[in-house]
Amino acid sequence: MSDQRVINDIRSFNRFYTAQLGLLQQHIFDSEYSLTEVRVLYEINFNRQTTATGIRDILQIDAGYLSRILRKLEKGGLILKHPLPEDGRSSYLTLSERGRRLMTKMGTLSDDQLRVMMAHLSPAAQERVAGAMNDLRRLLSAPDGAASMDQLTIRTELLPGDLGDIISLHGKLYMQEYKYDTRFERYVMETIQDFMVHYHPARDRVWLATMSGRLAGVVAIQHRPAKQAQLRWFLISPDYRGIGLGKALMQQAMDFCREQKFKKVYLLTTDQQDTAAALYKRWGFIKKSSTPATLWGHDLLEERYEREM
């Protein structure tokens, strides 16, 4: 996509969304306050105790314009100024009781507006809208668009669609990063089937890290005979690497293995997964075998790692 095409698409979305929310109206929700004035009130309410400088830094608005807004809000009895203990010439801002009532009303009206806007969408489509907006905020706010651990949810409950997401993530990423063909995706499907056929709710577990309903990372432990277990499907989506997610998933998987009193945990990988192999070694896994094989369109070494528990 060309640079101009990207710009045109963004501007087209901006025109759509500002009209959708009525942001071009002089006053928001038929009140006497503009969108900017309500945003100033929101920042004061959200930050509890903030200064004019803090608001200006967040909203990136002209100091003189902000000063006029604050005078209007103070005159209207919506905000209160309190001298800073360390500098009596400066003040921090809080909402008055009237200001808090107004923000409660505005919040309710805004919630209702969004519910009406999305009423025709299915719950899954609503999740996609929220996910897309989270992605937009993340990509434009972080220097490299990186997510953070506090934005992720790690759960162990398998929901409809999860197994398909695991297969899809493996198929797409291993094609992109290692050029594995669709036979690899079929292999993952076979391992999923094996897991579900022999699934034991107490001794088998899957950890799924998600953000806005999308799979960010996964790992699983499958019980095996003789008090052994197999670590499976350990994979982190590229957008979520380098933030500690791999460590968090491995920690939970190893804690589970200790709780279940497995004697040994093993995994199967290839010599091409250098980064994953380095992590396995840090967690005490030792390479036990390396066998030449032709798999998924590649000549490679199939490797087995083990860890004594």
C-alpha cells in the first residue's frame, strides 16, 4: 500500500468517525460545553489532581486557549483550584460536586451512544471493533507499536474457536518465518486431535494469551505415560514478543508440571527454532536427540528436549 493510499484511508476513517459520533457539533450531547471543554473536565476527573501544565501536555492544546477554558469552567462552578503546597503561585485542579455530576451524565450519554452505534452488530463483531481500536491506539502510542503484559489476558479455559486459532497461528507464522508448507498445518491439526482425544481435565492444560479477543501466544502441557508430560504448541505472535509473554507462559506451564508431580517434561522441535531453543535451555531443558528428517518441505533436524522435574 502506498504512502498516499494509507493517508487517504486514515482521512476517510476520520471523516466517518467524527460524523458517527457527532464530534463536529458545536456542543457535545446538546450541552453548553464543547468537546474540548469536556475533554479537559475528563482529564481533571481521571487524574484526580492535575495542573494546567499537565492537561496541556496530554491534550497538546495552546496554553492561552486552555487558560480561557479553565476560566469558563471555574466560573461555571465545575472545577476548583487548590494552591500547590510547594509553590503557592501554582494550583492543582479538581472537579467540584457539580463537575462530577456533569461527568457522570456525560459518561452515561457516551456509553449509550456507543451501545446504539453497535446495536446492530453481533457480540463477535463488537469484539472486532474494540480490538481494532485497541490496535490503533497501541500502534500510534508506542514507539514500535509494542503491546505490554498488562494489556493481555492469560486463561486456561478452552472456548469455541480456540483450537482453530492455535492451528491458524501456527500455520501462518511457520509459513512466514520458516516457509513450512500446509503439511505443517496438518501436523498441528493432528496434534490437536491427539490432545483432545486423550484430554484429561486434571492433567492436561492449555494457556492462551489473548488481547482484544485475538490469540497472542499459547503453550500446552499434555500428560504422557510413566508420569511424563509433553510441552506443545509454544508460540508467541510477533507483535507480542519481547515483552515477557514467553516467560510468563513457560512459568505457568512449569508450575503446573510441578503441581502434577510429573517426573519429566519433554518437547519436540527442530534445529530451525533457535530462539525457542534458547528459551528452553534457560528453563532447564536439555537436548537429548537430533535426527535428520524431511518435514514440511525442508531438510532439517528433528530435536527432542527433556527436563527432569
